[in-house]
Amino acid sequence: MRHSPVARLARREDIPQVVDLLRLARADSPLGPQLCSPDSETLGEQLAAWCGMPGTHLLVADHGDDVIVGVALTQHVGVNLFSDVAFLQLEALYVDSAHRRHGVGRMLMALAAQVAAEGDASHVVTMPLTGSRSEQRFLSGLGFQPAATRRIAETAVLQRRLEILATPRRARGIDELIARRRRSRGLPPTPARGLALGGSSRRSPSTAGH
């Protein structure tokens, strides 16, 4: 029976599978040796030490029966002498090649965005792990913009994009049809919360940043 993957915080017993996934990511990434150690024992020790640092989270995608098919590592960076905003650094996000194109990456990103929002981080910052076109399209489709060698997205924008992508295709199709009709009539886009009575748009309260 096929199970749908679920993104969650990692447990200690997940470490061996996470190590295996990170070794696969090392083989896929042009960063190679800079990404992680090829030795499982060393990598396991380094990962355990990293998880013990303040502000870090290890996220995994569980495909049922505790089979880990995706992993993401995040670290909260608070306000400091060099930045007046707090942000979430997405150190790595990797999905087993056999489980790609099934929404696993989006689930991990949604959990990372939730971690960012709960930590009052206004942005999520990452660096493409493999540099492939599919990875670039994935980040671009979620609202990430180039920032030198990194990519950056506002937390609120990222959560909104993920929410839209999680909407059933039929509902999205109706929204797109309404949007096209409004454009053809020279009307402004429909506000995110819909139209108020009388045709005026509701003003949505400002949301906390990523």
C-alpha cells in the first residue's frame, strides 16, 4: 500500500537514514566535498553536533513505515551587527530521486516556512544544492529571487505560493479563469481574500514576515 509522504521534525533514530540521503546529495551536488563528509560515521557525528546547536532544525519527509525520502536542514539567524532582520537559512533540501515530482520538496519547504514564521524570520535564504534547471525552477516557482549565489524569499510570500500550489487543480483553474476575465475587462486582480460587498476589496491585515 502506497503511503503519502509527511514532513516532520526528525527524531534521533532518523539520523542513519538522513546520513544516507546526505551522501546521495553529496554525489548529486557540484559542491561535492564542501557539502559533507563521504564517511557515514563521521557524517553522523557531525549531523548530531549540528542538530545540537541553537536555532537549528532537521526536517524529514517520511513516506510511511519510517522510510525517510527527503531531508532539509535549517538554521535561524537572528538580528546581528551585519543584518537588521532575522532570517531562516535553508542549508540543504534534498529528495531521493525515486520520490521526486510527488510534492515531497514542497512539503519540506512548507515545514521550513512554518519554522521560519514561528521564529519571526522575515525571509528564507538558501543556496541551490545541485544547480540543476529543475531545482532552479522549483525555487523560482516558490518566489525565490537571486541574491548573488543564493536565493531569497519572503516568508509570507513563500507560504502563500505553497498554499496556492496545495489547492486542488480544479479550484486553481477557476481562479485562473476569473483572473483572465478580470484582465480582459481592465479590472485589477482579485484580492487574496476575495471581494467585499459593493465591489470594494477588503483590506487584509499585515502579516508577520518570514
